[in-house]
Amino acid sequence: MSNPYPRENELETIQKWDLLEKPVTELLEYVRQLWEYDDRFILTGKRLTGKRVLRLYLSTGGWSGNESIIGALQQNILFWSLCWVKSQSGGHYWFVINLSQFRG
């Protein structure tokens, strides 16, 4: 619980992250650094049919800063449309990131 509430410029960086030019893994690391409650940011990776796939689970823990980060991810249309799998009430989000779809 050492992270301050994300600043507007940090949220804008997430919203405008150009996944055609910058690696998706760097976006995930950026979000991880801003995310409050480390145990609610769970990233796992494995290979499926020769493609590297990451699975990301985010739980906001009810913290409005994390909810703002989710909102910024939703506004990153390419990330959200390609990676979002499902949401559940209570601030739970699941993503599958197929690295072959992205640079880096």
C-alpha cells in the first residue's frame, strides 16, 4: 500500500499506450507499478500451441485508484478489445494476452 493514487498523466499514458509501437509487456509492467495491492495483480504465462500467452487477473480491492487504472485500460481500445475476457462484479477482471498479436 505504498503507491499513491495514480496521477492523470499516468492514466493518460495507459489510455494512449501505442501497442503497435511499444511492447504490451511494458504496458503490463507500467500498470503493475501503479497497481495497489500486489496480491491482486496476478500475471501468469505459458505456451499454447507454440504461442506465448499471458493470463492477467486484476482485482481492484475496492480502491478507487485501481478502478481508475481499469478505466484507463478500457479506454485503450486495442488492449481491451484484444485481451479482455470477462469482468465480475466486485472489481474482478480477467485478460488473455497473446504476445504474437503485439510487438515485443
